[in-house]
Amino acid sequence: MILLANATILNFNPARVDKNTDVAIEGNKIIAIGRQLSSQYPNAEAIDLQEKIIMTGLVCAHNHFYSSLARGILAKIEPSGNFVEMLENLWWKLDRALDDKLLYCSGMIGALEAIKSGTTAVIDHNSSPNFIKGSLSVLKEAFEENGLRGILCYEITNRNGKTGMNDGLDESLDFASLVKDSELIEAAIGGHASFTLSDDSLKYISDVIKKTGKGFHIHVGEDKYDADHSKENYSKSILERLDSFNLLNDKSILAHGVWLNAKDLQILNKRNSFLVHNARSNMNNNVGYLKSIAEVNNLAIGTDGIGADMFEETRFAYFKSKEENRNLNPSDFVNYLWCGNKILERYFNQKFGRIAIGYTADLIICDYNSPTPLTKENAAGHFLFGFSSQNIESVIINGRFVYCERAFPIVLSKVYSKAKKSAKELWKRMDEL
């Protein structure tokens, strides 16, 4: 049992600040909250936080850990005139260059940097066409080795032929069965985007979703090309097409949505699915902005592979909304970020996102010392304009410390040294494709 004593508890949604408060954790659950709990739990491992702030861990609702070794990439990348060319010249070369060792190394870096930034759960979307079978197990190992919670999927697509599509289906089915007894890892069923999936493939995916009871994790309307392709080839909008195959349910995770139309958003909300906003990626790829963002019932926030620092990502999302003249405030974006916990609840069948009795103990401890008062009324303002990943001192996931007093239980220098060598190998392979 762990007793976090003399803490400042910061809850969002609804916002609340409780000072000089203790939190008792047994197993992976919060079992008590109050003052001077040491007398009730004299055998607990007590840690005096000296009024440091505890909040629930952050959730990255869409990521690509397979891209962790792309930072500062020096492979020969042809200039791209549009979004699809960028996929072909960069990302579809990178994913084809991955093997089991490179993917594991990439997953390790992704997991460590997520935890260090206070992200306790990552919903990942993998693509490694020359290493499909067993790829999700390799990522699962990287997540579990570092204690990171995750929902993993493989990107099913037709762009690697019928064999690649079938292998993706098989990997998805196998992994959904494999994680049934895992406390940290769950499975979604992945797809790249509607423009790389035939009707036959969508039918097969629909069968897998029905068989497994999982949700569909797919890119939708990231670029105008996706919306135009669906309309021109199938006479349907993107979500009309997906919905016609019963692919949308309350576990479905749809990334980007920049080019979804009004009918799409109606379908999204009717199916109680999630749309994940990836502000920095959208800006980097110059694909546009969903101006009707406030109409989405379940809007979460992801990074689309640009790390897993959710303080930074949420801040960018807010600033971008101001630039687009959206009438949204800091609390809206903190609530969007916290929506990721709703995804976790639907997959893990546990309570997430609050420091309260019975909730899963995925927590972060921050040394944030504000020069101004921190109250429930201005908590969201502090989150966006004050807190940063630099304030993360310790991280607890599933009731145990995975990062304590700014230190991991493994030797980081060895991991990063290997990553540098792996990155060079990856870039070399890309040049040979």
C-alpha cells in the first residue's frame, strides 16, 4: 500500500483543489482520500509530498510510436507537393523499413518519453508492413517493460496488397485475444484511412470488430483528398461509408477529422464515437482546421506521433483555436484532454480521470509552484499557461511508481545509445527502398 501524504490534489472535470490531503492506494485503486490517513494505514509506505500537486495522468488519444526514430531524420526525402506525396515519400518508406528490433527500440523511446512528460496512457496506431505478425506483441513488451498503459492496434490497409491486408487482419485478431488478461494493454482494430481501404476490406474489418467487441481506430478526413476520394469513388462521405459497414461504435477512435462534413459529425455523435484532435500534426502538414470542433460530443487530444507531451499538445490546440476565432476557453481544452479517460473506461472497464475512491491509480506528481493562487476557478488557466512536462517529478501507473523523483528504474544511457544506432540503421534502410 502507498500513502501519498500532505498533497495538493488537483482534479479537473469538475475542477477542484484540495490542499493538505492524503491519498491511499492499494493494488491499482485509490481506496481512501482525507487528512492524516497514516493512523488508519500505519503499515503503508508513506511519502510526504510537502504540498506538491497530484493530478491524474494524461492520455494521448492518438499516437504512432513507430515514428519515434524519425526525429531529425537524415534519410533522403523527396520534396512533397501534397499530403499524399508526403505519405509516399516519408512515412510509407519509414514504416516499410521497420523490423522487430527497430520497432521495439522505437516503442521503448516512445514509452519512456511519454511517462517522463506525465502521460500515463497512449492509444497507439502501428504500421510496419514488412513486420506485421507479432508487431503488436513487440510494442506491448515496450509498453509493459516501462509500465505504460496502452491501447494498441495495427494499421490494416490495401496499400501493401492482399497479403498485407490479410496479415493485418490476422494480427488484429490474434492480439485482441492475447491481451485479454493484461492489466495495462488493450486492443483496438486499426485501419489506415478510407482511401486505402476497399469495400471488401471494410467488410472484413467489420467482422473482426463484431467478433472482438473492440472499436475501430482509423484516420478520417486528415486531408481533403480523403473526403474527395470517398465522395468520388463511393458517392458517400467518409463516415457515411464507414457507418454503412457498422464500423462505428462507442469504442471507435477517429483521428483528425479536419475534412468531415456536417453529416459526418451527426453520425459521429449518434454512434457515440471519439474524434481525436491532433493540432500540431495538422499544422505541420498544413491540412486545415475543423472549424466545427465544438460540435463534437467526444473530442479527445492526440499527437499523431509528435511525441506524447500532452501539456504542449493541449496548449497548441488552444492557441490554434484562438487563431481560428473559435469561441473556446481553457477549460474546454482541458476537458477535451480529459476525454481520453472516457476511452480508457470503455476499453478497460475501470474508472479513470479523477482522484477519487474507486478510481484507477494512474497519477502524476508535480512540483509546480505558482506565483498566483491555484483555485478551481482558474485551474484550467494554470494548466495551459503554467504547468509543463518539466514539472513532472513522479509518475504512478496502475498503482505503482514507474518514474520516481525524476528517475527511471532502468539505465537510460543504454537505451538512448541503442536508439541513436537504430535510427541510423532505419534511415539507411529508407534510402535503399
